[in-house]
Amino acid sequence: MKDTQAVQKKTQNEATNDFNAIEDILHSYFDGLYHGDVTQLKSIFHSDAWLKAPGLRRSLSQWLKDVAERTTPAELNAPIDFKIISIDVVQDQAMAKIHCPLFDFNYIDFLGFLKEEGKWIIVNKMYSDIKS
């Protein structure tokens, strides 16, 4: 009985650690978007990630170039209204749904994560302007 409880406790701790690690990455994502910090953004995405919206596909490198060239929300003194809507973790994969009001857009992003070599990383991004 004690062995079963120890395994359950370890599994719960790992799940909490995974959830917290993903939450930390999401906050880095929000901070990177707000400040236009491409180094920070690059560090949380897998190098072969693609960013996809209806009718639009961009490689990570193209997206980072676009982020670097635009005025940042911080420079515009825009409010910080990013929100985590949900995080769903299943073993070594996860999906986060987030709300990213940015400039004149009202984005909902779905960020796909994989845990590889003990580290969570964003492997894809799908997003759409929900035109509130």
C-alpha cells in the first residue's frame, strides 16, 4: 500500500512540475511578445516550429523577424492583457489555449508542447483573430 501511495505522490508531483513548467514558458511567451524579445521567444520554441493561422503559414525564423521589426506593445504603453485559458498535459505532450490581445487583434492561440530530454518546448502555434 505504501509503495502505491509513493508512486501516486510522485506522479502527482511530476504533473504539478510539468504544469508549472508550461505555465512559466507561457509567461515567458507573453513577456517576449510584449517586449518584442526575439531571443526570449526563440528560446522557448523548437527550431522547426511553424506558426499557422487560417490562410497564413510562417516559419519560426520568419515570425521572429516580423516580431523584431514591429513596434512593441511595450513601446506603445499597451495594457498587458494576456491570459492562460487552459493547459492540458498528457504525459510528454501538452496543449495550451491562451488569449493574446495584441495591437488591434484579439488572438486566441493554441500552443503545442512536447517534453524532450526533460525540457518542455513549444513545437507549434496555431492562432486566429477572434474579432471580438
